[in-house]
Amino acid sequence: MTALYPVQDVFTRGEISPRLHSRASLDLYRAALAKCENFVTLPHGGIRARGGSYFVGEVKASAKKTRLIPFIFSSDQAYCLEFGDQYIRVYAYGARVGTVEIASPYLEADLFQLAYVQSADQMWITHRDYLPKVLTRAAHTTWTLADFEFLDGPYDPINDTATTLTPSDTGHLTPKMTSNIAPSGTASNGGATADAYKMFNRSLIEDVTVDSGSSGFIRYRNAGGARRIVDAYWIATSNTIDPSNNANNADQFTAWELQGSNDGVNWTTLDSRTGEIGWSNSEKRFYEFTNKSAYEYHQLLFTGGGGADAAPSRSAELALHMAASDQTPFDLTASDTAGINDGAGFQSTDVGRAVRLLGSDGVWRWARITGYTSATVAKIVLYGHALPNTNPIVRWRLGTFVPGRYVESSSLFEERLAFSRRFSVYASATGDFDNFTLGEKDDDALEFVQAGGGQANDIVWIADSDGALLIGTSGGIRALSGSGIDEALTPSSFKNRRSRTFGCARIRPVDAGQSFLYVTRSRRAIAELTQVQANKFTSDDIGQVSEHIPKKGVVEIAYQTDPDPMLWFPLDDGELGGYTHQPSQDVRGMHRHRFGGAAAGLEWAAVESAVVTPGQNGVDDIWLVVRRTIGGMTKRYIEVMQPPFEYGALEDAFQVDCGLTYSGAPVNVVSGLGHLNGEKVDVLADGKVFRGLTIASGQVTLPAGATAAKWQVGLPFQGKADTLELDVGGQDGSLIGRRKKVAKLILSLLETDMTGLQVQSFMRGRWEAVRMPSIVASDGKAKLYTGNVEVPIDDSWEGQGRVKIRHVNPTPCTIRAFTPVFDAEP
């Protein structure tokens, strides 16, 4: 019988599902493996042993789950954050950043439900049960975590019950003045008139002579020398405005500066206005500015007027708003509990909640609840502008965020900070991430309620894509964008398109260049989202041919671009899934990774979290949290998967897990390995392999007094690849299912230590070593081999022409192709 030589030189489909193991008619079959463990499929076609993992440190509380989150300011400044039970630690480039530790509210059970989005030195963190937080990096070792405060919104619908809310104060800098010096402070003006106080007496129907000419000032001095911050004001005109009739003594000023001073002599301009013309009777105009400085004196220094310059300058009211940070919280009293928290009234959990109030002048203001007194009384501070009076307020809105109803995901889109919750998306004003004040202008904040599609599916994530805000829901993905091509999303211009996609899990998606990768609702599949036309998308299950891998339950996903495009995803069983993703070259191959050591109930260490950050050498860092049982105790370590070996010196290869490197003078003993006490490790010492050495008292010793200047020490792992039954086509049809006997295997290798390479028939239990003369030097050091090698195999006629390959040494291994040489029955 003629021997058959079916070469397999492409493995870009990786490990395929057992359901496809005899589907030789599929195009992908000849590019697939039955097992690809601790090997990665390369875009070039071959498979290569993955790099080992470098030990960074133990998490703060090894008994509890820990999650990693990337913080990437730029490709030159990237961090990995350790989120544990009520704390955050910071790492960068393989080491912890000093002793930085930030207290956080997040419990162990919350960590994998956290969502986040980052811009420059700030990261917004969200969870449905917590107020949004903002993590800020002020310097390499200076980090803070604080509540993120939404400015003026978003809100629940306007109250439609009979309940009124009555404020006990108005947010004015001044009290309601009854004279120039009562009840407190001092009012004065340039004309030294006795009625200067009437500009601060809360009355809008009086003519107040501000000055006798067309220019002057109106001033207020705080009582007792107190200093206060003012950040807004409004002006109301007289009710007798008649610019055409100067005899009516109505002359409203048209240009001014608002100033502050602490001595009444030296003044700082806080705000200035010109051309404020066209005033009408009892008109009110509002002005805001940014100010953080406190002053004892405030004055409006004005010029110009609506009538003749000789006419007295008159007005009705100047309302200076004291900044909320300077206010003493005051009562907001409800007439009833109806309409408040489903009739339960105010709750202690309302502290921090926003309230919108429609004043008697028809203008909305907003406040924040700072304290809880009873079901009908809460303490507030008022933002924006002072109220005209303390009358009961009928129209009001409570902030939409309360415990269990906080925002759940976040993204940046078109210079807006966007959040989502249930069926709604809330986006800030353009370029003003704190401002969620709804409006109709193009750059105002907006609220979008997800509707349509026939299903009310929760939004589980949002993400920025080309020209659209992607909205991932449990029922599928929609695209929110401006109504026209290349048109910005605004409150008045938007469209919401449904795409034929899978339902989504509450797991952050990743941008994979020309597409998005996301986890489907069941967490048992990974899909690719591709744009087919403007704001129109479609999805494919990228793991369908390897469905048995993600079906174990995907925990999270992270995407690496260098040195090869790969997706990494921890699985519920502790394996680390991998997916080589280069669709332009039809490279789509999954692989599995079992890390050295063992965790309780497993024969391998359990990878529980994985993130990717830019590395210092241009290669991405893959950070992992790995759980093991060491010395009978659960240990969770932070490790960084090392770049795969490429075109280097053998002694620099790092092919061990949870390992460390020693480089220096030749030594026989290396210490500092306490994290692996009692474990058996492999050592690559100056290119020589030592296997099965034991760590004792944090040290490992080379046998027979050997010394080395470069050590790689860590837990061993094996690369394993099982081939499929190849079908080369017989004279009378397929060879699938016919008996075959493999005589030998021809391997094409690249930079491979063959002393650790072994092959085995599926039908025989003996592993055959891959041997070639002169591969091991006289000093016992391995050499890397590139080329072809033949390995005889002891097989049986009961076989299928399949072989197993494994690499057991802590050294490089790359297989470009293999050719099983076999005979088959007719």
C-alpha cells in the first residue's frame, strides 16, 4: 500500500468543537486541531508555545475574588488597577506603584458588575447599587476616588400629585433686607440713598433708585466680615420701564461688572456684561460665571442706561446666588409623601439625590439633598440661581438615581459622557461631562429612552463606534446616532437603528479594530459586530466552530494588538481562553490555556481576571489574577503573561508560570521565591533545563553544584496539540473512518528546543522523543532548531492517523507544519 503524506501547514482555525471532528469537507477542517492547549495559533499559520507568566505580587486579600481594570492615559502611561473588597491598588509595568491604596465602597460580590469609562486622568466607575464614582490620577502615586456629581439631572417625570415642596431659604447671599443694615449686613449705593436695601428685599414691584446718574454701584457687605462665594445672579427691572419717557424716571443700566472685594477698596471682576439693552417691565435676566473665591463685599458697578444719561438709574432686584458649597443646608418640606419614592416619602438613601424646582417666576432651579430629617423633610443646598421666594412649589422633579437604580454602564461619545440604566441613555452637555441639564440646543445634555423592537430589554453596555453610540441590550444591539449621515447626535436630531445581532451579556465589549467583539447573553459565546453600512451592523458567532471553549462561561474579555491580535477571556472553569483574530487574513482560531500549579478542585491554576495594557517595549502587557493552592492555602497572584519567544537568545526565554528572573553573577542558589514555597518548579539556567526542583524557604538550588548567571524559575506548563483525522482522498472516496497506521511524523520547526518535544499515537501510550544529533551541546545546554525533523511512531492499525504533540520543557517551541506519514486500508 502506498504511504500517504498529508501535510498540514495551517492552524489558523485553532481548536475546533468535537462536533466537527469528522467534517473533513469543511474548508476550515484542514486548518484546525482537535486540541490546542498552551499553544497560540499564529496569523502566519503555525502554532507557538505561549509565553509564561511573571509574578508581580499577591493581592491584598487572597481569600477573596479580585478583579483587574486597565487605566490607560496613553501608550506611554498605562496602569493596571487591582479592585478588591473595598480597596483599589495600582500597578504599572510589572510592579506595584509604591504603597498606593485607595479605599472604595465596592464589595467582593460587586467587582465583576462594575462598568467604567476613562478620559485622560479620570475614570468613571458605575454600578447599579452605588453612586457613580470618579477615580482621578493627580500624579503617579497620587490617586483619589470621589462621588461623581451630576449637575442638574437626569430626573424622573415632573410631579403630578398634589404634594408641594416648600424651601425654608432661597440661596441668596443676602437676607431679605428691611433697611440698609437690617436684618444683617450692609446695603449701599453710589448715590448713598436710603432705599439701597430695596435691591435685596425680594420685592419685584418697587422702583428702586440705584443712583442719581447713568453710572454708579449697588453694594452689599456681609455681616461680621464673613466671606462668601457667589457664582450666579439675576437682575429684575422696575415695573415702570419706559425708555422713551425719561420723565418716568425709569432708566435700567445696560453695562456692568460684578465685583468682589475683601477690603472695600481693591476689587476683583467676577463677571462683566455689555449691550444689555431692550429691557421690558419687570423683566428678569440670569447670569452665571465660574468663581471659587470668597469675598466680604460684592458690588454691581454699572454704566449706561435705557433713557437719557441724566436720568436716575433705577431697577428692582439684584439676587446674588451663594455657591452651594458655601450654603448652610436648609429644609425642603413636603406637604405629603405622595409622589416621593412611590409614596414612602424622603429616605436616608436620598442623600446626594438631585431635585428640580420650578420657582414662582416660572424658572427651574435645582438642588441636591444633603441630609434626611423625616419622610417629609430633607435638607438641601441650591445650585444655579437663587429662588425668588419661599412659596410652596407645585412643579418639581426628583433625580432619577437612587440605590438599585443608579447608572449601570458608561461610554464617551462625540465629546459627551454617556451613562445608561435600564431602558435609558443619559448624555452630558458637549464638552461638559458634569452637566446633565436637559435642553434643546445642539450641545445640551440629552436623555434617550430605548424603545422599539417589540421588547423591553435592559441596556447592559454602551460603547462608542464610528458615528454611532452602540447600545447593547439583553435582546440585541442598537445604534444611536444623529439623524443624517455624519450628523452629530443632538437632543433634536437622532435616530435609533436596530441591527440583526445577538443579545448581550453584562460584560464590557472590546474594540478589535475593524469590528467589536462582545459576549452574548448566555455568556457561552462570543460574537463579532461588524458595520455593514452607515449605523447598520450585523453579528456573527466567532466561536461557533469552537463552541465548546466559550461554552464553559466567559467571565470577561480583553483584546491585545501586539505582537499579534488576540482576544483573551477567562472562563468559569479557570482556563484562559484565547482567540487569534485577524479577519482580513481569515485568521480566526481559538485556543485554551491551563496555567501551572493547581487550584482547589482543579488540576490547573484558575485565571479569574484578565486585562491588557500597553507595555514599555511596544508589546502589550496581559495582566492576570491567578488563583492557586499553595501550601494548603488559597493564593491569588497578579501575574503578567510574557511576550512569546521570538528571535532571541535561549537563556532569555520565559516559559514558566508565576515565575521570576535572576540576572547577575553566577550563583547556585536563588532566593525570593516564597510565593511558591513547597512547589516543584522548572528552571532554565543559562540555557540549561532543570525540571522538578522544589522551593524551600523561598529558595531553589541547582543540583550538583551547578551555577548560572541567568535564571528563569517558575511553575511548569505543557504545550499540547492533538491533530484531526486528515482526509487526503482515496481512490474510491474519503478516508475518514477507515483504519490507518501512522509510521512517522515530519515536523517543520522554528526556533524550537527539541529536547522537550514529544509525539504520541492516539492508540499507543508511549511518548516518542523528538531527537536529532547535536541538538544538546556538550555543556548540557539546549539549542534551538529550525528545520524539518522526522519522528518514528509506534502506532496500531486501529488508529485514525491522528497524533498527539506536547512540549514539556521551559523552552521555546514553534511548529510551522506537520505531516503524518501513514498507510490506510483500501
